[in-house]
Amino acid sequence: MIKVSNGNKKIGNDTLIINMNSATDCPSKKLGLCNIEDDKCYAMKAERCYPQVLPYRRAQEEYWDNHTSAEIARDLGDIINNKKHRIDYIRFSEAGDFKTQRDVTKLKGIARRINNLKFYGYTARRDLTYRSIPSNMIVNGSGFNVSNSFTAVERILEEHTSCPGNCRECNLCKRARGIDIKVLYH
């Protein structure tokens, strides 16, 4: 069965979280496409602090790799239909990143099947193609623009559009605006 989380301290209960892999096994890091050091990587912190997180994320990867977009959409739909509260968003790749173009294609297929929810996430995979993504799939490029650009920085300047660090009260990354969003390393 699919393994998803439902919100966390920053992300509200209206959001399910699905990972394709872990921060430890991040394809962007392995390819040299992510310039965030491990000690500043948001996803890596959880894997360092909580021993159960890495095996859980690796189980998510195994599920992701071995199921089709139709199967994943069906399983997500089952979870959503059994929730007591409303789900509006699917946060993809809280940890890790797309491994190949196949992952982008699979996520597009899932988003097309569950077109009443917004899918949003972040990627450092500037080497992949994001053409024809569905309107409910928001891809925030790490330092490059897809739906938006999202860049971790040491200091926020006044002219920056900045992430407030609380997705419960903000939707900058959940809508395609073509903007450059800055976030402090955390």
C-alpha cells in the first residue's frame, strides 16, 4: 500500500506528502545538480534526527518505482476518500527528487487523474523536461523557473519575494506564477 504523510509542522492537514525517494539517495545530489550542503538540506535533517525516516522514505521509493500512475492515483484516491478532513494538495518530493524523465511523466499522469487537487513540489533537476505539465501540477525549480523558482539563501533582501516558512498560511509555491521565491536556509 502507498505510504503518505498527512501534513507536518509546516504543512497543514489539507496536504498529503508523497516521496519518490529519500534525501540520502537524492538523485539531484548524486548528479551534482543540488548545491545545498547536507547540513543545510531541509529533507536531510529529518533523516539524520529520526532513524525511522530513512527506511520509511525508501519504502516510499519502492512503492513509487513499482506502481503505475493509474495505480498510484487510485491508492491516493482511496486515502483521500477515507480522510475525515478535506485534502486540497499533494506535496511531492518533500525529500529526494525526480530520478529520471519517467518520474516526471508518472507524476503528470497522476495529476491528470486526480485533477481536482493541486500537486506541488520542488526540484533541482534542471536537466529534465517539464513541458505539458497539467495546470494542477506546480513544479518549483531550485534556482530555475518551471512554474516558479524557489531558492534557499543565507539572507532575504527587501526586494525578494520570500517564503514565510509556513505553508498553512501561504500559497506562493502552490500556484504557477513564474515568480522567484527566496527562502532562508532552515
